[in-house]
Amino acid sequence: MRIVRYRGPGGPAWGVADASDRVRAVAGDDPFAGRAAGTEVGSLSELELLAPAAPSKVICVGRNYREHAAEFGNALPDQPLLFWKPPSSIIGPGAEIHYPSLSKRVDPEAELVIVISREAHRISAKRASEVIGGYTCGNDVTARDIQKSDDQWTRGKGFDTFCPIGPWIETELDSNDLRVRCTVDGELRQEGRTRDLIFPIPYLIEYITRFTRLLPGDLVMTGTPEGVAPMSIGQTVVVEVEGIGRLENRLVAEPS
């Protein structure tokens, strides 16, 4: 099942897309609550799709692919390397990424993103699937020069528009061996498979929920494969995750 969030007449609304890309509205603010889909509101191509989650927090996992750690000369972590993106950094499919005037290098990073469906605290790896509502595509946009200049990564990772996600949440997906790709203006930059994650998804859920409580809609970005490189103003980045779809965004100059 594909859960979408779209701009309705009264503001953001939830829907479910069927196999023919027709979307039916879902009542309420919790798309995982199991309410039956209602009135048809249009097709995916007709609707303005928004980021398919409105989380309280976005937790990211750094250096979770061996080759990505190696390309920057970093040692492999012995435990998950976590950082945060603020919810204000989230944008949806088709929205513009802003190139910050403070930075001289902006990199896209393609990732598989976990979407949490129910409150999760001290969840064991064996029970991780109980709190995962589905998955979406994500782009951990990074101001690389700022990230390297700071002792921690909040500024380099947290600019407004630096967390594109979408285009929807896929609820029926085996995440163990999915292809994750990034292209910029059609040129392949990154390609990896989730089977190569250093810390697999069930372990990440257990590790994270030991110290913080995940709430419905919260996101966990699982890491990016090798091939990270800068992009320029005017270029379009596409993140693709097998079994989910395409997330496309254009990089533009930061508005004055």
C-alpha cells in the first residue's frame, strides 16, 4: 500500500494510492490507523504531493555503508553514528532545495528512510517490524564544507530544505536487499544495496529506542552508499529506492 500526503482544499491531507495510481482520501491525522479509504480525490499525477510524513524528529545514521566511510577516509564505526535533522528541513517531492549562501559545497545523499507508525521505546530488534509503518526515499542533503568545519554536524545537515523525502510511504516492502540510487541531471552518482548496511534496520530501531522515544511519523534515515559528490545550482537530483519510487528535487540559489 502507498500512503500519500497531498495538498487538499483545507490543507495537507492523507490518502492511499491504488495500483492504478488513483488516490482515495483517508480520514484523520494518522495514516497508519487503519481507517478505510474514502472518497477518490484524483490521481497521483493530478495531486500536489507533499512530504509523506510530519515527524517530531528525524534521526540519521552516518557512515552506515563501508564504501561511503572509506571514500572520506573514515574508520568504520563500532556503533551507529547518529545525528539529527530538524523537522523544518523537510520538503516533499518536486520542492526546491536551497543552496545556502554560507556554503561552497552541497552534496546530495540518497537513502532509504524508515517511517515509524506507533510509539516506540526500548523496542528489541526482534520486535522492530511492529513499529515500522513503511519506508520512503530520502535525501540527506549536506553542506560538506560546513560539516567538516564543525565538531558536530547540526549546521551542515540542518539547513531548511535539506531533508527531501517522498514521494510516498510504501507499507509492504522487504527492506533487506533494496537498490538505492542517486542521479544528478541523469548522471549516476550513487548506487548501493541495503544488504550492505553495517548496522541493519532492526538493530538501528533497538539502538535508537534505548535512548529516545520514537513517535508516529518519526523518520530514521539509514545511511548513504558511496559516490557522494557536489552538485551545482540549477541541477536536478533524483533519489530512487527499489520498490518505492523516485524523489526528484532541483537545487536553486537560496532566496534573499
